[in-house]
Amino acid sequence: MASFKFVVNGELVSYDSYEDIPNDFEHVIEFVPDLPEPAGEDGQHTDEQHDQMAEWNTRLQKLMEKERASSN
């Protein structure tokens, strides 16, 4: 299960859906998205799955940018 923890208005708040994360927060504490089980014929992740997983890094980087901007 996915787990996202943020400090929002000075309180630790947990979310299990990325879509529920608010636009305004102070700190990212935990960012653990659900990752797909390998679906390739060779037991590895497919190229499409790798693309989906890379998307999570992009999302985390955007949240970190927001965090840095709010601390300035």
C-alpha cells in the first residue's frame, strides 16, 4: 500500500493516495508509492512499467521543489 507523509499546518498527516496530497505543505516526510509487480515474460518489469516507475521520481522532485520554495 502506498504511503505519503507530510507536515501540513504543523501537523504530520498521512495519505494513501497521491491525488490526496495537498498543494500547500511544509515538509515531505515519506514518499512510498505503489510500484507494479514485474509483468514481463522474463519475470522483469516491462519498459512501460519502468516508465511508470520513473514518473514517481518526477512527482517526488516536484514536491521537493515546492518544499524548498515554501522554506524560503
